[in-house]
Amino acid sequence: MDDRGDMMSVETNRDERPGIRAMRESGRTSVVIIGAGINGISTFRDLAMQGVDVLLVERGDFASGATAASSHMIHGGIRYLENGEFRLVKESVQERNGLLKIAPHYVKPLQTTIPIYSTFSGILSAPLRFLTHKSGKPGERGALLIKIGLTLYDTFSRDGGTVPRHRFVGRKKSMEQLPRLDEDVKYTATYYDASIHDPERLALDVLRDGEAAHRGAHALNYVEAVGLDDQGLRLRDTETGSEFHVQADVVVNASGPWTDLTNASLGTDTSFMGGTKGSHIVLDHPELLEATAGREIFFEHSDGRIVLIYPLKGRVLVGTTDLDADPREPARCTEEEVQYFFDLIRHVFPTIEVNHSDIVYRYSGIRPLPHHDDTAPGFVSRDYRIERRKDEGLPAVFSLVGGKWTTFRALGENLADHVLEELQRPRVTSTVGVRIGGGNGYPKTPRRKLEWLRENVGEGERGQVLFTRYGTRAADVAAFIRDGEDAPVVGAVLSTRELTWMVENEQVRHVSDVVFRRTSLAFTGDADAATVRSIAQALAPILGWDTERSDAEISDTITELREAHGVQIEPAAVDAG
């Protein structure tokens, strides 16, 4: 470390969080994982369960990058069959079935319907796409091709018969089930995958399991890896600017689409990544919500892109695009993409009008896909691989290339096995079948749920909110709330004592952490000026903010809502109160 770094550490010691101070003073761990998206978090949990000392660092908030920009699906990837990725499909459906059991508080069965306009379309072009991995001339897949695909999918997917087989029905039955569908639809095919209602909260649950599994497992948000030398990995507290070294035997680069940029900061040039941008919009549109009948509508648009219309949290999620993207630039949902989404809604539900006033939230992220040259984005492998580099005098560095939400548990186990081999340590336990956080003791029936609520959090709206947000961990949160003074912050959705819980147990550091990731307020379009200001005022005494800092937090959050998510809040509304 240079003199400036030493001086900066001394000057800002008084502002350091206890977790950062402890790691700076210790200066040693076995493994450092860079990147707290779901795959870094899963690897962290797995290693902690093996009793390995491991530090997880994230330059922003936990689960704030690609992990926060998903389509909220846990799926086997029927499209991957056309790509010939049978191993990935098998792993994906196994992991999907497993997550329905180990994370039932967040992962739910999802009835999915494909509208089909022809019988034989795609029969000639699909084999060409399979062989060349190039998109060719866009064209929708017909019933025969989809039937073949779903029959294959059933063989991978059924989990001993617990997942229903797909069903095909003709136009008449389709219109009875979904009367607002385009009348030109000839068939619909329906099968089951799974949804993930709160991706960021599931990621936090996995993280907290890792912290609880081993006292040598530590996770720090707002800490950036900025160098690697013979003193170890150089880390920077992004809130104070202080820098410190941590020595480790292994470094894992799990920074997703930013993997090459992270490697560059560690002194190595790589070109592993070739991520693509995926955007979504969230609509407050009761008519469209009713038209979906609680199903995800999943289909191929006229340009060959697989898209979805998906009811979630009383809103309708519409996505997604697949465009080449530069990870050095912020991913944004553009007006061109919004028009694309409107077009695809009209394609399936032509009598339903949708416009900009219905959009309550938009978001975009970069998929952590491998470098793909001229391969069409939709045909780039969604599988993953692990690259190893070892330079003399430095720790081994493993770079994760690829990965997807559905397979996070299996990926974390695979990556952890590479690390354990490097450390020459045995695996002592598996994460297969291990329930995640608030999925432990989760009630399986409506009656048992009512009993659980009555016994632990109460049957009212507030108890329901806590149960939905935390699963069975809500019992601990409710007990914590009862032990101190509490007051509403956002109606029944959030209270002062729960914010204290989030600060003490989930490392909340900013208003944006609460608005975007600890709650669904932004996603559902409920993060207005009054809400943002109320959260800032409630966090101020907990985190020791003065008026200037609180105002800055409000301004930063509203700027992020506007620039990254298209949420327009009038300046007068911000100044009010």
C-alpha cells in the first residue's frame, strides 16, 4: 500500500464499520470472493458450510447488479434444448425442482402458457439454428416443433411425476381459458416452471445462511477490490475511501458481466465475457393482469426473441430483450425497448391498450454471458465455466464465466469444489436439499399457514407483510420488533423497528438499499417522494445521519429512480415535508 492508502486508513478509522475494521485488523482469510450477486453468495454459503474462512465483498449493495435485473423466473430453459444444451436443461430442471422445496417462501410453481399461431412453422429453420447457433430468418415456432420440445422437456422436468405434464389445447379451449388472447391463435401449450417473487431477498437469505454457518465467514457490501500484489488483495471501503489489504490463499472473481474489468483491476487482462442487455417494464394495468389469468404468457415474438408477460405482485412484468452491451456503461431500458414491449403485448392481447402512463417501473441489466463473437445473442450459452490463473507469489484466482439464477446452488457447489481442491481440503457436507433461511419450517397448507401466522407474527396485514418478506424468519423479526419502540414508516409495509433490524442484520447502508432490494416498493411503483423521505428520516437516527446526509440520500435515491428506472418524481414533491 502506498503512503496515501495508509494515511487514508488512519484518517477514517473512526468512521469504519465494525466488519471492515475487523477484517482490516485481521488481514487474513482463506478465500476472498469478489462479487455478491447470487452466484458469489451461493459460493460463499457453500464454503462457509465446509468450515472455510471466507470473505465476500461487493462494491455496491448485495444482489444489486445482474442479480437484481432478472425476469423473476426459476426455469429449466426449454429454449436451451434448441441450442443443444441438454446438460444445462437437466441441471436447471433439477435445481428448479429442488428450489421449490428448499426455498418455498420465495420460489413458487408458475403455470406457463405458450400461444401458438401455426402448425408447422420452424420445422426447417430450427435444425439450421441448432447446427449453426445463428438466428437466421426470424420465424415463430409452430405447434409440432413446440410439441416436440415440450415432450423432451417433460422427460427432464417431471421430478418423479410431481410436476404436471404439458397440455395442448386448440383455439376454442384456448379462448375459453384466456378470452382476451388474439383470435388468430390456433393452439396454446401449457406447462409448469417456477417464479421467484423476491430475488434480492432470496439472495440475502442465502447470504445470512452462510454467515451463520461458520464464524470465519464474513460478508461486506460497499467494499471494492482494487488491486492484487504480494501484500494480498487490496480492498477499498467505497463509503470512506479507506484502503486495506487482506491476504488469502484463493481469490474468486464472481463479478458477473464485470469479470474482465475486475481481472484488469487485479493486474490481468482477460476477455472472457460478452454479456447482453435484458430490459423489463412493470405495468400497473388491472385489465392486462386479469387477461393473464394468473399465468405467465411465454412465447416467441416475430423477431425470434423469447418474451414473457408475467403477473407478479399485483402488477404485470413484461420482458425481455437480448442486446449486446458494454459493462462499462450503465444498462438502461430505452424507449425503443418500451415500444418493443408494447408491440409484443398487442401481438398476444390485441384488444388491450397499454401506454406509458401504465409503466410504474422499468429496469435493465447485463447477463454474465461468455464472449460469443458472431453467435446470435439468443444462442449464446447460458451455461458456465470456471477459469483458473496462478502467478508466482500470488493467490490462485478463479474467474466465473456465465451462470444463471436457476442454477445458483449447483454452480456454488461446483465453484466451491474448485476452491476446496486448491486448498487441499475435503468437502464435508452438501447443500443439496438444505433448506434456505425462511424456508425452514415453512407451512405447506393454508390452514398451517394461518396457524403459523397466529403463533408467530399475527394474522393482520403487518404479519402478512413480514411473512411474505422473510418467510419463517419473520418470527425472529417480529420478536425483535416487539422488543423495542416501533412506529409506521410506510403504512403496514415498513416500520422503524424493522429498519433497525435491516441495519443490524442485513447491512442496510442507504435509503436505496431499502427501496430497491429489502422491499418491493420500487418494483410495484410505490416509491414516491413521501415514501423515500419517510425512509430517510427513519434511517437517520439509526445510522447517525445529519440533515445534510439525509437530504443527500433522498436526492440520490430519487435520481436513481428517475435515471435508471424511469420513475418521475416532481421536484416540488421532493421538497414537500
